[in-house]
Amino acid sequence: MPNMKNAKKAVKVINKRQNSNNKYATSMKTAIKKVEKAVEAKDKVAAGEALKVAIKRIDKATSKGAVAKNNSARNKSRITKKVNEME
């Protein structure tokens, strides 16, 4: 446990940022899972809609600093490729 005042404040700030980042990252992961579920079900319309939402969520998480730029690019590429490969 921190003893100094600035260390106590740092712990509060870290927790606040961590909660914020977790919110964006979790939202992103959920959207990606929805796309993958739609692809498995071979529902092209649902997959397309879910893809739009997922890309928005991924971009939001990246802009907020919750995930790295390369991570977001990789995720977008993977899910877009899966949707495009559907019959």
C-alpha cells in the first residue's frame, strides 16, 4: 500500500484508466465474437452488420489507447477476411 500522497493518487488514477481501457477492450472483443458467430452460422447479412459495428468498436478502442494500433489492424484484417470469404 502506498504511503506518500502522490503514490496514493497514482493508484487512483491507474485504477480509473484501467477501468476505462477495460470497457473499450471488452466492447471490442464482444463485437469481434459476434462477427465470428455470424460467420460460423453462415449468415452473410448479419456478419456484414456485425462487421461494421466491430470495426467501429476496434477503432474507438484504438483511439482511446486501450489497444495498440497493430493489434487493431490485425483484428480488423482477420474479421474482414472471414466475412469476405463467405460464399
